[in-house]
Amino acid sequence: MPESHTNRKKKKDDYLVQGAILAAAAVMTKVIGVVYRVPLANILGDEGNGFYGYAYQVYAMALMLSSYSLPTAVSKLVSERVAAKKKRNAFRVFLCSLVFAFTVGLIITLAVFFGAGAISEHVMKSPLSVYALKVLAPGLFIVAVMAVLRGYFQGLNTMVPTAISQIIEQLINAVVSIVGASVLFGIGTRAGEKAGEELLGPAYGAAGSTIGTVSGAVAGLLFLLFVFWLYRNVIKRQLKRDHSSGRESYRHILKVLVFTAVPVILSTAVYNINQILDLTIFNHIMDAQGYVEQEYMALQGIYTAKYDTLINVPMSIPYALSASVVPSLVAVVTTGTKREVHYKIDQTLRLTMFLTIPCCIGFLTLASPLMVLLYNDASATPANLLMLGAGVIVLFSWSSVSNSILHGLNHMSSPAKNAGISLVIHLIAFVIMMTVFKMNVYALVCSNIVFAVCMCYLNQRKIRKVCGFRVNIVHTFIKPLIAAVIMGVVTYAVHLVLDLLIGGRFIPTIAAILVAVVVYIVIALKIGTLSEDDIEALPMGARLLRLCRRLNLLPAAH
């Protein structure tokens, strides 16, 4: 009995440690993204950001078809076979997935590259986005291969290669994007003066910035290949020691891979179709309402380059937890009890809310100061978008984690069905907001809230139906919200006082953020948002727990 408890504890520790590693890397990459997007946004201007954002949405859609589902699908299939002590079959899954990614990635890359003109002109209603889209096309093939390598390592329950490759990818992306955008913007501006096309500079600049995306992907892939090369002898030894019977054929593996990947593709597709449809409908309606291309592309640039970039930083945390929860939950469903399944789901949701609810309140409180700090933009639209969309952080995080929970519970198609229903409701709401209420760029944010609310409700209802799990409202939502609201009041007061006394872009906002972090952690721990088990299960959990006790941060024992 003690041994089984130790094993369960170790599995829980591994899951949280691996999730924390990936979450830390994800946050780091998003922070790098925010930092480099500041000079990039200034180089490109709102119009150039619009071209970049639109091309990137199409790229993301194509990535969804070629590779977005592969890390989840490959990690799930590999972890199932590793749990059953069938390492040889796990490696065969990796080889089959690699061939699949190579083929599909190449086909989609060629389709996007040669179809970029038609997509930009007829579908996107933004002909000058063609340059950025063509440059992005080769990245589709590279990321597809990289996705399989990441999925394989994740299936082996190590997130470190994925985490480091993400950081390398983003660092190279940041440097090359800024240099590429700066150089090509100048070339495009000179070419535009000769051709009489004012927007050619921003369009070329957007294409230059996308060179960074592809360069980063190449760097990330090379690192993963290097890690795999280092790991090759370990793999050989594992394959030699595997004496299990029942070698799976590649045909069977391909069939299982497709049936595992397609539901993930469909659920991911809706998220990306959602963005592309929104931006396309937005452009067409704005055009019909009498706005010129420069006006609506500028608004779109604010939405994609400023609002979206900031919102995606805290949302990277639940995405990382989602990646680690799938192989972990698969193992528990296979070998554990119903109580252990409930505990893992509950812990994942509580950690997600513990981290995202304060981000939501923080964005509500410091929306305008953050826009001034990062973009030196004191205008109303970016700050209003950030305040309006702060709730999206919590809702999309919840829906993302619940998607992965359903995948881990072997209900692969449920998130896709729920996303389809949510998309229909979302589009109806979006069109009404644009045409009846004429909400302009704010409709993009409000309709996303509608979509996320639908996803959360439908996913949670399905989870309850599948395994009987009920959300603990008080511990999951109410406690972190109480701590976050108190944090928000203190943060607002600190920023207000420092702004009056010192002023400037940097000191009041950065000081207010630091105070916010300390206040939230202290209050959240004092009211028991995290249990001692939760703290102990975190990386360096024993030390953290001792520190919390020493500082008297835990609630008094009854």
C-alpha cells in the first residue's frame, strides 16, 4: 500500500513538474513575443500589423491542418504504449507519424505557396497580404515535422525538449523578425513610391517579419533533431529490452493516428476558422459600411498586434498544462481509480484558475498603463479592447484545459462537436454585433466571449456526464477571484499614487505589477486557494511548503 501511494505521488509530481516546465517556457516565449512585437509594431504601423495578422491567421489555419493536432495525438498514442510497456510500438508510432507529417506538411506548404495570391485577393479581401503568406508557407512543412518530435518526447513524459525548442524558436524569431521587417519595409516603401502604392511598404515589412517565424521554426527543429540524436542510444536499448508481443503494423498505426488526430484537428480548426472568419467578415462588413482598406486594416492591426499579443501571454499557461495533462490523464484512466481521475481533473482546473483569474483582473485594472508601457499608445481603443477582453483569458483557458481533459478521457470527438456548436452561435452573435449594433472592432472581442462561454459550458457538461466530475465552485473560482479583486484594488491604488508622485511610462506600472503579484500570492494562500498537497506537488514543492509555513502564509489549522 505505501508503495502504491508513493507511485501515485510520483506520477502526480511528474505531471505537475513537467507541466510547470512547459508553462514556464510558454510564458517566457510569450513574454519574448510581447517584447519583440513592440518594436515590430512600431516598424510596421497598424496597417502592416493588419497584413501580418491576416496572413498569420491563414498560416495558423494551415498549421492546424498539417501539425497542430500532432503533438497531442502522438503524445497520447506514445504514452498509451509506454504505459503498457510496449516501447517498440511507441517508437513505431513515432516513425509512422513522421512520415505522415512529412507528406501532409509538404502538400499543404505547396498549396499555400502557390495559392497565396488567390487566397489573399479573393478570400481575405487583402491582396497585399500575399507577400507575407508566401514567405510563411515553408514554415508549414518545418513545423509539421517538429510537432511529431515534440509529441514523441511529451509521450515519454518529458517536456524539456519541447520547452527549450520553444524558447530557441522564439528568440530566433524575435531577432530575425525585427531585422527582416525593418529592411523590407524600406525596400517596399521605395518600391511603393515608384508604383504609386502607399501600402507596399507595410506589406513588404509584414513579409519581412514573417521571415523570423520560419527562421525560428528551423532553429527549433534543428535543436529537437540534435536532442533526438543524443537520445538515440537510449532508444536502441529500450527497443532491445522490449520483449512484448503484438507488433503493430504501420497501416494500423496510421489508421489509429488519423482517428486520434482528426477530432483534435476539428476542435482546433474551429478556433482558427473562428479567427479567420471573424477577420474576413469584419473586413467585408466594414467595407460595406463605407470604411476604406487603410481604416479597417489599422483597426485589425490594433486587435491582432496589441490586444491579441497581450491576451495570449497568460493563456500560454493553461495551454502548457493541457499538453502535460493528456499523457498523465491517459495513464490514470488506464491504471487508476475514479477518485484519482477526479483529483487530477480538479487539480488541473484549480491551477488554471489560480493562475489566470488574477491575470484577468490585472488587465482590467492596468489596461491603459500596459498599452502605454509597451506600445506608448494612450489612445482609447487598445485599452478598451484589453479591458473588454480580459475575461477571455479565463474562459479560453478553461475551454482549452477541458478540451485536453476530454482527450485524456478518450472522448476525442466531443471537443470538436462542442466547438462546432459554439462556432455557429458565435458567428450569429458576431454578425448581429457588426450589423445591428455596429460595434466595429469591439465585436471581435465580444463574439469571442460568446464562443468561449459556450465551449466551457458544453465541455464541462460532457466531462460530468463521462466521469461524474463536478467542479468545486468555491475552491476553483470564488477563492482566487476574492484574492484577485483585493489585488486589483491595491494595484490600482499603488499605480494611481506613483503616477501622481513620480509619473512616466515605466516605474508606476512595473511597481504596480510587482505589488500585484505579492498581494495576490499572499491573500490566495492565506484563504486556502491551494492546499498543502498542491504546493508540495509543485516543482521544489517541499521547499515552497516549508517557506509558506515559515512565513505563516497558510490558513490556520482547525
